[in-house]
Amino acid sequence: MNYNPHLQPWLAAQPNNVAGKGQIEVPGQLPNIIWQNRAALPSAYENALGDVLERVFADGAVSIDEVVAGLNAQAFRSAEGGQWTSASFEAEMARLGA
């Protein structure tokens, strides 16, 4: 199994900071399976985005503007097919839960 079918989707934009709330599993009640923090396999787009982000960060990008410039310099388009902006990158990271 490559994902956790028992994972509940986030209902809030931020994880809960109260100890014990929002746990992915209850010890002893669910099997400890690989990839417990994702509800489905990543799409080809998500894998490609991860790969290009690794290259952008390896090239020294630190700020959002530098990341966006790196994505555009490598001709990696957004899910909609357009060039990246700071706003579209932030929206995509929020959508993907990053």
C-alpha cells in the first residue's frame, strides 16, 4: 500500500497545536503502514513539481520570488498551464497542503 486510506482530510488551514488532537492514528488500533501522511498516490504533476522544486532549492532559491523565478526559468508550468507568480505558487502550496 502506497498511501493511508484511513487519513482524514484537513478541515483547517493550520494543524491543531493541542496535544493529542488531530492524530493520524490511534496506537494499537490501526496498522503502521508506509506513507501514513498522504491520502492518495501523488499525481504525475505533483511528482514533477517536487522534482523541479528540489532543483530550484538546490540552485539556492530561498524566497518565494526566487522559487517562482526558478520554476519559470525551468519552463515548469502551473497546473493550469501558465507561468508562476508568487500568488499562484502560494495558492498551489495551500491546495496541495504544503
